Amino acid sequence: MNKNKTPRAAEANRAYFTALANSRASLASLPGVTILVILLLSLDTFAGIQALVFHEGAGLFLPLFTIHSIVLGMCGFVLILTVSKRAVFRFQTLFSVVMASMSALLVYSISIMSVVISSFDSATSRLSPAMFYVIGAAALVLTGGASGFHALLLRRRLRLGHSENRTVGNYLAVSRSNTSKIYWATFGLVMIIPNVLTQGQYLVNCIGIIMLIVFACFTTSLPVEFAYLAYLKSKDRDYWERPPRPVAKEVRLRLARKIVVWVVGVTGALALFWVLAKYVL
């Protein structure tokens, strides 16, 4: 029994990461992920961090603004490189590392956005530097802890073998953890109770905290798994993807519509937060 367990686990793990490479972690989605990172990080930088630099002086925020600007420039360079599909799929190990880095930046961008929203002071209609420091430190601990947890969880799954449901889930892109009792308990405690007690005064802040908890806990699994997939690709070409066939015009149009919806949705959500904070609360 014990002798057969390891081969079965290895086979299950191979099936899982092969499915991952051809679905959620496919290099075909690298341009879309990079665009999303550029959009989110630009909003964080020029709508959030820049406001702290303007109102509170340089301090820590000016270097952070500079770092964000450099990262945005690097993301733009990556986006230009992804125009050549042939190069992307020829150097899959390198671009898989880039994909893992972009997923980490995606987690970072969402976390920073959550911290900015959580730090909004409705009384002054400005971001509170003190709250930004405190919530930012909490976000760092939370994302670091969640990343460590997912790394340990991946190690355990590699030892036991990934389940067939998780392998199929790569293609279905369905996560059951969002419907867990812990998620809804956290939602109730952090979102509902404080707003009842304060008559909605901290609604925007609670939305930011909820975003931070949910995304920091669940999306941190992406950089961990994507980084391990990049390692596997460096060791074995069996994990490499086949270059995609030319995309039909209808598919390109559908993708363009989705990108527009994402841009409009994110912009509309931020505008709604600003209106709520300035004129309603």
C-alpha cells in the first residue's frame, strides 16, 4: 500500500499542474493579467498614494509612489513583450516566472486598494495616514501569513496528491471556499455589526476591510501555485503548454467587451465609494 501511494500522488500532482498550466495559469492569459495589474496599480498609485503624498508631504509615501511608478513601467514592458506569442511560448519557463510575479502583483494591488479604501476618513474626506500605516501593517501580516499557509497547504497536497475535483476545478474555475461558514461569519462580524453600531459611519472602511480579508486569504494561493508551476516547467517540458491556435474574431471581440466591463466596473465602484464617502456618510 505504502509503495503505491507515492506513484499515485505523483500522477495526481502531474495531472493537476498540467491542468493548471492549460487553464488558470495559461500564458495566453498573461496579457490580460498584466493589463488588470496596470489598471489596479494605477488607480492605487494616482488616486490613493498620490493623495497621501500631496496632503501629508513626502515621508514614506513618496518612495512608495516612485516604486509603484517603476513597477508600472516594468508591467508596460512585459505587456509589450507579450505581443509576440511565439516568444512567450518558446521561453515558457521565463514567462511562467513572469506570470507568477504578475499574480503576486495582482494580490498586492488589490490589497493596497483595500488599505486605501479602509483608510478613508469620511469626516475630512481624506485618507488617514495613521490608519494607512496600521491597516497596511495588518495587511502585510495577513498576506504574508496567508501565503505561508498556502505554501504549507501545497506541500501537504503534493505529499498526498491533488484530488480529481481540484484538477477539474482548474477548468471550471470554481472555488468552494468562498461559500464556507468562516467566510460568512467574517462577513457578518466585520461588515454588518460595526455598521449597525455606528449607523453606517464606517461603511466605506468596512468595505475595504472585507476586501482585504477575502482577497488576501484566497487570492494568495495563485502566486504560490503559479511559482511552483514555473519550477516544474524548468524541470520537465511535459508541463509546457502548446501554442494556442489563432483566436477567432468573435472571441477577440468577446474578450474586448470583458475588458471594457472590467474597466467600467472598477471605475464605477471607486466612483461610488467616493460619492458615498463625500456626500452620503
